[in-house]
Amino acid sequence: MILAEVGQPQFSTQITLYGAHRAIYHREKKMTDPTLMIDLARLDFAWITTMHILYPPLTIGLASFLLYSEWRWLKTDNDEWYRLTRFFEKLFIINFGAGVATGVTMEMSFGILFGPFSQAAGPFFGNILGYETITAFMYEAGFIGLMIFGWGKISKKMHIFATFNVAFSSMLSAMWILVANSWMQSPTGVHLEKGLFLVDDWTAAIFNPNFLTAFPHMAIASIEIGLFFVAGISAWMIYKNRHAQMFMRTLTASLMALVIVAPLQVYIGDELGRTVAEHDPAALAAMEGHWHTYNADGTPNTSWNLIAWPDEEKGTNTFQIGIPHVLSLLEDHKWVSTVKGLDQFKPEDRPPVLAPFYAFRIMVAAGGILMLVAFWALYLRYKGKFSAEELQRRPWFLRAIIFSAILPYIAIWTGWWTREIARQPWLVHGLMRTSEGVSQMSIAAEIIWFIGFVFFDLVVWIGAWYFFSKVVRTGPDMDEEIMYGVQDDGFGLVQIPRKDPPEGKPLIERPTV
Amino acid sequence: MQHIMDITHGYQWLTVIWWLMIGLFVVLYIILDGADLGSGIYSLFNSDSEERGAIMASMAGTWDANETWLVVAGGAIFGTFPLAYGSLFHYLMIPLMVVLWGIIVRAVSLEFHHYSKRSRKVWDWGFGIGSLATTFAAGVSLGAFLQGFSMSTGQVPTFNGGAMDFLTPFSLLTGVTAVIAASLAGGTYLRARFNRDTEIYAKALKWTDLMFYLALVAILVTVAWTFIQFPWARDKWIGPYWWAYVTAGAIVLYATWSMRKASREQRDITAMLWLACIVFINFATMMATLYPWFVPGTMTIFDAANPSNSLAAFSYAMLGFVPVMLSYNFYQAWVFRARLHKLVGYAH
């Protein structure tokens, strides 16, 4: 033992001194059902991630949009772009606050809920999350301060530089998170030694195969959610005829960007599907409800299931509506090819099928609808109907845009559920099972955790949406003075006459109640 | 844990540096957020809604920056001491859970208070209760951390105790001590933040007086209890370097006296700085007492460290980035050096 080397006596007796109650807990734990414990740990983690992923993608997407609108303001010197920037910035701040409140939980939960995983994968996974904290989170937090409070205190150029850095650092943060998560999907560049994943090749581990398509997919998803958020709110304002001309600017900009972004997302999604097919065929088979590699006559089963009801006990679908050749076309871009079915995997290595199957379909449908909505906008523009008056005569178009602001959230949720559930039963694909990585917890503690976070995360969510709607109801501030670069008046250190002798040079003036 | 030691052995100095860095992150968090948390506790006992709003407004631009250090400490522990991260955090599940709930409630209250009208009372209380819960649970976590925990004997040893192991008379005591110490810091902060002719300025003095004596008692009891209960602390304090600990104690006493004096003479910022100094020395003394333990009696910093290849890679990347980080932090501080004279807060 190391203890001898550093000249410290060992106090093993000391640790057990404190209570007979520990022994009681140990006995209790042995009686609990490990399956229930593992499922509850997954549920606990799934809930906090699900409630966290609501915010960061919008932060990323909206930051890029703020950069664009601020750039438009500097370029055109049009006050409306300034007002729009400040308006969307308010929504950005609420969203960012909610993201931080739910994000601190995430950072501690790996160690709490998945302790053995954190230990084993720590040499790579922990490092990557550490990078995220320091090179992205701190970076972002610093520049967000400048962006929010810097109006009127720093030059225009410096301000847009701050906005750029917020957009860049939030994207950097997403990159690190996706590095860590993708590595769990395709763990390259490491070897398992004495129970730890040691890194042999940092480049291979960071740029693992899954990352190369999963990161673009998530990055574009963030842009898409940001653009639809902007489009939805702009459409609402036009629908309600409030500052309609002004909000046409953001509506046009966001929807025209989406004409490119939405189809691009569908294309990258297909690429990611093929990556999954190559590196984790069991996950792909689960997503598609694809049980049988071959038909009864020995030909490859290329049928793609539109709807199915899987029976995991029997290892087949109770019923299914399949379309021949679509599966091989999707995964291999060929008319006939062999796609591994779940029958190629031992039952204990098969992921659950029902949840990934339907979550995946909902995500694809949402992505498809969003693309069609963007094309609808393009068609109207092509027809020359893209003005506030013309659109107000087409309320269904505006309603469709408003409704579309919700769909990216659903797509992101279902997409992540698909990804995480289809990786089961593995935590690190092929190397560590979920059951090996989970902390040995008491069922009661897991349930308390779940109830508590359901409550608190819902408070954050409801609060965020309540204040979003409040900001939207209030609308942009049209009377506020525009902050052209550095404003001298009222922003210097104001000398207030003091009754008491000053204590050196005070940096802080006292606010009065 | 010998095998892990084998891997990390050649990089001991890196391990120690990271351990010191994490200590620095944690103590920065305690100093910066302690004042914010303490004013939250103060607001529970002394304030009406208007005053609570003013207290929240006084930290509108800084509270999240202060909390950043907690996130950084967490991320750095995961990156550099994953074996401690995966076992210690599991051991502290319940107190950390309460800390997180408190942080969520407090963050939400601080953000939403400005936007609200009818629901303002809810956020007032959320701010106070969130601060109290966070402080108490963090104190309990610190006490539980000092007690150590039981580990499995597998290839990678991990926590194998029960969910309530953290709960002992000692950890409850450290929880109460943390609340008192934060209250003192909060009072000192409020004194420095509000005009001398305000009611809150006078009330904060009474509060600070009371908390000063309570803190003195609580900290002395904690130190005595530590001395009696933990051999690893006792052996250090009466070991060959006893004079260092005595000196540290003497400096703390001098700093306490100076803080008192500054507070009485209305040199409020000076009082805050002395308090920060006290916290820093106390924490540094604790770190010195702990060495070479990461978690006393459970794992040393070398047991807990990331195997060398990762730690070295982490360090190279970080060392390159830290100067960049510091320079923009400095720029940010410089831009806002004059900001606090009026409370721009978040736009509302």
C-alpha cells in the first residue's frame, strides 16, 4: 500500500468507528434488486439530462443569431436591428440562466449516479469534461458578462467581439460534450488496463468515428432550434400585428437560413444513421425494429418498418408495416444489402427496441416537417408574398411557424433518447456495461433524488417559459436610448457626496434600499 | 490501490500541483460565494421584501461569476482526480443533492425576482431558503469528507457504504459552523455594500456582532473536535511542524482582531478582506493537515489522481489556456471596475 511510502499510519479502524449504522445499510443493500437500482439510476440521470438539454442548444443557436443581428446593426446602422438584438438578448439571458441552474447538477451527477464509470472512464471522459468546464464554460461565462453588461461601456467593435466569443465558446462547449458522449458510442484510442480506460491516442479518442457525424448533427440542431425560436416569436409578433414591419426582418432572415439549414440537418442525420449502422449495428437494428437479418427464404431482409410493435421476449415484432428495400437504401444506399438484425446479437447484448424505435420516428418526422415549413416560406417568398401585410392574410402560415418553434425541442429530446437508449446495455459501447458503471445506491435515495429533481427542474422550466412569455408580451423596448459604443454620461464613477470619511479609494458605491 | 500508484508515480509533482489548484478553486468559491450565501441567510431573519430585493440586486452582476468557481472545481476534480470524483461524490450523494437543489432555487429566485410582480414573495423566500440549504449541506459535506468513507477492495476501489453514512454529529456540527461562518461573511458583505445611513447597514452590524461570537465558538469547537477525533490531524498538529500550525493559528487570531477593528471603525471593505484572509489561511491549514490525503483515511492524492498520461495531457492543454483565461477575466474586471455604483442588473 502507498500509505507506508508516505509515512502515514493507516486508520482503517477509524473509518468504521463512527457507527454501527453503516453495517445496517450494507446489509440492506444486498437485499435490493440490482435491476431496479440500475433502472432507477438511468431514470434519475435521464430526467436531469432531459431537463438540461432544453436550454444549451438554444443558447448556442441564439448566440449565433445575436451575432448576426448585431452585425446587421453595425452594417446598416438601422435602429431596428439594435432593438431586435436587445429584445432577443433578454430571452437569451433567461435561457442561459436556466441552463446554468440545471447544468451544475449535470456536472456532479456523473460521480454521484455513475461513480464506477466516472472512475474507470475518468482518464479520458473526465478530462474532456474538465476541458469543457475550463476552455468553454468559463470562457463563455466571461464573455456573456461583457455582452450583457457591456452595452455602453465598451466600443461597438469590442461588443460584437464579445458576442462572437459567446457564440464561439458555446459551440466549443457543445463540441467537448459531444466528444465525451460520442466516445461512449465508439470508444477508440483507449485500452482497458487494471480497470481504467487509459488513453493511447488522444487524436483517435477525441475524433472518434461517431463524433465526426454526431457533432455536426448536434451543432446544426442547435442552429435550427435557435432559428425556429426566432422565427416563431417573430411570426407571433406579426400575427398579433405588433412591430410587424420590424419583425419581418428577423422572420425573413431566420426562415431563409432555415431553407439551407433544415435540409442540411436531414442529410447529416442520414450520415449519422450510417455511422451508427457501421459502428453499433445493434443500436441501428433497435432503432428500426429490425429483428431478422434474413427472410425465411434466405434473402436479406431489407424491409423498413413504418410502424411496429416489438416483442422483446420472442425476439420479433408482433405486427409491423414494412416497405421492402427502404432499409438497405437508407443504411447502405443500395437496392439490396444485408443489414444486421437483432438476431445477430445475444439477448443480453440487445438494446430495448420500443423506445428507440418510436423516438427515432418522431425525431425524423419533426425534422421533415421543419424542412417542409422552411420550403413553404421559400415558396411564399418566391411568389413575392413575403411582406407583413401578405403574411397577415395567411394566418395559417404564421400559425405553422409558431407551432414549429416547439418541434425542434421534441426532435432534440427524442433524438437523445434514441441515442442513449439504443446504446444499452452498454455504457461504453462494447467495453463497459451500464450495470458495471452504476453506483451502488439505495432505492430510497434514488427515488428521493428523482422526486426532488422532478420538482426543481419543473420549477426552472415553468419559470423560464413564464418569463419568456412575459418578455414577449412586453415586446422590444422602443424608447430606450441606443448605446453607440462607449457612453460617457452616467456610466463613469459618479462622485456622491459622502458623510463619512472615505476608506481609501472605494471600488464599490453603496446602493440604497 | 498500489497499481494506480504505479501509473501515476513519475508525475507526483503534477498531481500535487493539481491538488493545490483544486484547493484554490474551492477556497475562491467559499470566499466569493460565502458572502452571497450569507446575505441570503441574513435576509431570512431580518428583511422585508423590499430589502430582500435590494440584497439580491446588490449581487445581480456577480453571483453567477462567483458560482463559476464551483463548476470549475467540479470539472477539474473529474479531470484530474477521477478516482476521487467517482467515489467521494457518490458517498456525498444526499448532501450534494441538497446543495444542488439549493443552488437551483437560489439561481431561479435571483433571475426571476427581477421579472416578477405577483410572485415576488415566493422568490424572496426561495433566495433565502436556497442560500441556507446550500450552505448547511455544503458544510455537512465538508465534515463528512473529513471523516472519510469505506471503500471496496476491487480492482478499482470505490465507495461501498450506505446513503446515510455522511450523517454524523461531526458533519452536523460542520454544517452549523458553515451556516454561522457564511452569515458572518454575509453581514460583512452587506456592510460594505450599502450606504451608511441605511437601516440595513445598522442591522447588519448587530447581525455581524452576534455572528462573530457564534463563529468564534463554532470554529473553536470544530477545531477541538477535529483534534480529538482525527488522528491524522492530531499527529500533524503536534508533529515536527507544530510551530507552523501555531503560527497559522496566531495569524488567524491577529486577522480576526483586525477584522473586528476594521468593522467597528466602518472600514468595511478592509473588514471583508481580512475575513477573506482568515478563510484562506484556515483552508490552507486544512490542506496542509490533509496532505498527503485526498480524502483523509481513505485515499491519498496519489491514489486518486488521473493516470499520468492523461494528467500530463490535461496540464499541457490547461497551462496554455490559463493565461488567455486570466487575461480576459482581467479585462472584464477592468471594464466593470466602475459598474457597481449603480445597479444596472439584468434588463427588465
